[in-house]
Amino acid sequence: MNVLYFAWVRERIGLPRETVQSSARTVNELVDELRAREERYAAAFEDLSALRVAVDQELADFDTSLDGVREVAFFPPMTGG
């Protein structure tokens, strides 16, 4: 699946996107796999309350199933003004 990173998440990981082979069944499991990769991923996903996730371009929760999903995006909350 394609995994996209935005704003400070992208800065911490050092990539805007990557293709990930994963056995994760939920977004939380994907995050656990990513955290285990390297320290930069662990730092980016240290505080999930500071992140939002979209699954196939729809806002989602971290317990959302990844069954059939093609894209997951991680980004900080957005503010309007």
C-alpha cells in the first residue's frame, strides 16, 4: 500500500511517501510496524493523539481496518482561520 506523510510527520521520517508491504490488519498495527523500523519512525509516531489518519482519502480512526486499502496518509490536525 502507499503510505503518505505530511507536514512535520514527513520532516521526521524524511520521506513524503513510500510503498509499504505490511501484514497489518488495522492502522494501529501499521503504526506499530512502522515504529519498529527505525528511530525516525518511532519519533514521528510517538504521540498518536497529535496525528490524524486518512484511509483511501477518507478521514479514519486508528482502529480502521486495512482490508483492501490502497493508501494511508498521516498528518497533524489542521486548523482553520
